[in-house]
Amino acid sequence: MSYDLIVIGTGPGGYVCAIRAAQLGMKVAVVEKRATHGGTCLNVGCIPSKALLHASEMFEQAGHDFPALGVNVGKPKLDLAAMMKHKDDTVSANVTGVGFLLKKNKIDPFIGTGTIKGAGKVDVTDADGKVTSLEAKNIVIATGSDVATPPGVDVAFDEKTIVSSTGALKLEKVPGKLIVIGAGVIGLEMGSVWRRLGAEVTVVEYLDRILPGMDGEVAKQTQRIFEKQGMKFHLSSKVTAVAKAKKGGSVTFEPVAGGDAQTLEADVVLVATGRRPYTDNLGLEEAGVAMDRGRVVIDDHFKTNADGIYAIGDVVRGPMLAHKAEDEGIAVAEILAGQHGHVNYNVIPGIVYTMPEIASVGKTEEELKEAGVAYKAGKFPFTANGRARAMRATDGFVKVLADAETDRVLGVHIVGFGAGELIGEAGVLMEFGGSAEDLARTCHGHPTLSEAVKEAALGVDKRSIHV
């Protein structure tokens, strides 16, 4: 069977790439190793985790916040099975939706493991071992990523006691104690889910801070909020062993700077130390595709060194984010159609869906200082925002960073309720090269949380009104 394009992997990058290519008139096939489309994100990542994050937030609000609002429902009772059903139903609706979109756009799906057999050739091996050979003018690798483990530590996942993010999404009961290895996005999100449902959560992190790569002030204030909520942190701690214990799992760690090791035990241990590009059994070496530390090497047009083979998403450089993969998928489809696909890597938001949410786009203060860029900062707390007060959601702040000379906005960082939605207007502004003055002079509805964004922009010129 012959196609204009074969996309290997139907996560957010792959299925979006396939749909855009079909819209542009190409005959497209997709190859997916799972029985359902959507990749890690829809099946065992972004979507199911957000379902549990939202449900657990509602549970905590019912038990802690409702009485202050005059809503008395008594002590809430957790029905974990029903909560998991909500998660599973959410996943099912989303993956079914992707299948419908592929069908609507006349894209041929092949379920099985895809292996590149040379220029324009892909073999698909299904669960029964049957091989289907496909041909195409071009191939896009969009196989995403897999769980990574701490360097030098042997981790035997059973997804019940020693779990990855996948296992953490389907625990059958709330653990009394949960140890999370890694204070990045996944660890904090899943740790916050189970803390809200009743677990005692301890986070062990190699670095001297949480949320690596995010603005330092954001990380500090967020850690204080999480500690107030009940999370415990061991920072600057190197994990040396993860093992099964009598009634659960154990984690041994020692100070990075040197010192005595200690071992903690818990009912469940979640290993959340990041992800690695998934390129297993793709035949990349045989096809002569250049690699760099596990990632597929591409040029500015997503092309590998092998003719007709392109790559996007988690298998290539840049942040491992679903929306980054989507934009790359659209860009490469448009490039293959003779258009000018492009991704602005300076305006890709990063969001942590804890409560409060954390969102960032553009440069951090640390990055600007390291680059020697003169900048001005404006900051506004949600404690001074009327809508936040009315919602009892006053944790956090908005920070706007602008070029000291041109006033162009270089970065925006938000900790607070709905930060993931609020960061959108900052992205639009930055995409058009807007200034803090542009943002400050744009009328925002009152009372809204978005007024805090405007006030932070006013603060760049030290003229915030409500502080």
C-alpha cells in the first residue's frame, strides 16, 4: 500500500500531523502500537491525570472550603472506584474522538509496531505477528516518550507498590504513605492528587529546588504553598536504591553534598524522574538516522539526515509537551505540502495542574540574568484581586518580565487559580511582539482573575493600582 505520508505514533503530535496533512490533500496512514489512539497523553498521561486532579480538587473543596461559603454537606466520603470510572470515561471519550477524526479525514490506521525498513518503507507488525508492508513518499516519527528512572538505580516497576505515572493513575486504594521521587511536573501533580485523597506525601528531589527549569521565585513560593498543604520535601537528595519492603516500598537516599544515607518506607513509591524519547524497535540505526543521547537529530525543518524521514515531539529536542508536539506536527505537514510551517519555541507555555496551578511562558529571571539581558519586572499578588478573594483563591501571583529598553514582554509567570488559562493571553501578546505597556493598556473585565495579569504589566513601570 502506498501513501504520501506515514506517521508512526498517534499521540498529540502524530494524529495532529496526520490530520493537517490530510487537510492539505495528502493520502495519509498512521501506525499505532496501542489498541487505541492518542498516545501517552490521552491514554496514560495528560488527560487521565487531569481527570483525577479535578476530581480530587472537588473532594478537598467539599471537605475544607464549602463551609466557609455557606455550603454544608457534611464530611465527604470518597468513592475511589467512581472517581476512577470518571477518569476512564474521560479517556475513552477522548481516544474515541481521535479515532473519529482520523476516519473523518480519510486517514488509514494500522495497529501494530512500526519499523522503518529504508527510504519510504515501513513494516507494521500486529499482535499476532502478521506483517503489513507500507510505502510512502515521506515518514514522520512521532513515537513520544517513555518513563525514565534515576541514573544508576535499578527500579523494578510492578505498578502496584513501585509505580510509574501509569500505575499512579490506577491505584486501587489511597496509600497511607506515598513517596514521590522527583519534584517535577508529574511528581507534584500525582503527589497532590493522592495527598488530597488522604495520603501522607513525601517528595525526594536531587536538585536543591522543585520544578526544575521554572522561574526560581515561582518554585520557592509554590513549595511553601505545598508544604502548607501537607507535603514534605527532601531536596538536594540523591536516590541510591528503590526496593520492595515488607508492607510496601522503600527509598534510600543521601545528601548530594555528602553525608549519611537514610531510608524511608511507604505503601507506594512513585518514580517520577522524567521521561526518555521512545525509539525502541523503530529501525532507526538500520535506516541511518542520526541520534544524539537518545533523541532523533533534526534540522530546522524537522528533517533527519535520512531522506524522506522527519521527526517531531518528545523524540526530538525541546520540551516534552503535548502542545509543542502538536505545533510541530502541523508545521511539518505544511512544510511537506510546500508551505512555510514554523514553531516559535520562545512562546511555548508550561503548565503544572496542581492547586494552585503554575504556568509559565518565555524566559525566567534566571535565564535573562545568565544571558545578560537588562529587564524590568512587574508583580501582582492574587491577595489583592477582588475575584480571587471572592473565590477564596488568593494563593500566588503574576509576574511579567519585560526588556528594560524596548518594553517587549520576555516572560510571564503565574502561580494561582486558573493559571493555565490565564497564561494564554501572555502567549498571544508575546507572539505578536507586544510590550508590557500594550498589556497594561488593554481593558480587562472586572472582576476577573485576568486583572492580576494587567496589574503585573502595570507593575513593570511601577504603576500598579491595587497594591
